[in-house]
Amino acid sequence: MTGPAVDPGQILGVNDHETEHLRAEIFDRRAYLPPPLSLPPGAVVVDVGANIGVFSLFALAESPGATVYACEPVPQLVDVLRRNLAPHPSAHVLPIGLSDVDEDVEFTYHPGFTTMSAQTAHADVRADRDLVARTAGVTDPDEAAVLAELVAHRFRAVPVRARVRRLSGVLTELGVNSVDLLKVDVQRAEAAVLRGLDPAHWAGVRQVVVEVHDAPGPTAGRLAEVVGRLRALGFEVRAEQEPALAGSDRYTAFAHRAVARRGGGERS
């Protein structure tokens, strides 16, 4: 069963500036689905780090009859996510985070910049604030000072507790045997998410898009680690960094299998 047509202009958000940015990035620039990646009709999509659901809605618009599993652990975002996906019966909200273990952990939620919310153990607020300030392109010292105050306010932190689980356990419970696209954007926890998928489930994944953080410190070498892991699993992989993110710790890895596997996410 399919829901109503997706209207990107009607997506509910927490902050207008973020919602507009996500709409432009995901719907207009198709940042998560560049060629040769594609979604067939009836695709199964797992959206890890769904936030308010913009990518989940894009997948529903892109693939008639798609089934989407949107994973988001922060309760304040889950509420908005549910409202955005409520008209679409084939979209399922999973109020959890993903990792390589099943446990309750602390997240740091930023109400003024929700996309930078993260597991507290993986958070790097200083790097995230610097990125936001740098991408604003402000060069005047006075304007830069005002921007710094605004960014600091938007990065006020609210601690929340939430459950994280291994993706293999989740897929087993759902009865999902194949996934046409696994999208992961989880603020430095991406390696743990990928470790939470067992070889038997990896065999059913056709495409992967993952934001990868790589910088001196805890994430050093992460890009090579993720790319190497995906290639070892049989994917063709390319990694790139958007020009606007040059000098930051953020990259995107796009992976697909050379021989396309028809999706549809068979359920047992």
C-alpha cells in the first residue's frame, strides 16, 4: 500500500534553516542517490539517523511502493519524524539508534541544530561548531563574532537517554532479508553501525550510503576503514567530500554491488 504523494514543501521540522537545507540537499541535489545508485519500485530502505525524516520521504517519493524503516533515537526528533511519516503506511518509525551492541546510552541533543545531535560518547561539539561557522562563509570580523554567538546558542545541549541496537537483530525481528539501500548518518558512530550487521545480512544489502568522519583523534583512519570494509564485502565504493566541506572531517562513501540484486526486501 502506498501513501499520498510526497510534498517536500510540507515537511515538518524543528528549525526552518535545517529543514530548508535538508530539502535542498536531499530532494534538489539528490545528495544521497547519485548515479549509479538508484531505487527500484518497491525498494526497501533503512534510514539510520533519520532525524525528521527528509530522506525517508525522498525514498518514498523516488520508489513507488517503497518500504522504509526510519531509525531515530532522540525522542524530540522521533515525535516530528512520526508526524512526517504518518500519512505513509509503508514507512515505519523505529525509535532507536544503531550500534554494535544492544544497550541504553546517552545522546546529546541540540535543539537549535538537530542534525549535529549525537551519542555523547562520539560527540565533538567544537568541531561541529567550527564546521557550521566555516560553511557560513562569513569573513567580516564583526559579523563573525555575531555568528559565533548564534552558533553557540544553537548548540546548547540537552542530554537524553535512548536505546541502541545491532541492525542484524532489528532486521531479524522485522523479517527483512534484503535491503536496497542502507543510509547511515550518525555523527561519528558509523563504524559501530556497520559492525552491527552480520555477514548473512550484508549479503542482502544492495547499496550503502554512509557519512564518514575522519580526523586526527578517535576517528583517524575511519574513511579507509569503512571503504576497505565495504570493498571486502563485495561492493564497488567511491568516497568523496563536498567542496563546501573541504577541510572538515566529513566524507561520504557510496557503495553498490556490480551485479544488481533485485530488491523488494523479501520478508520471511
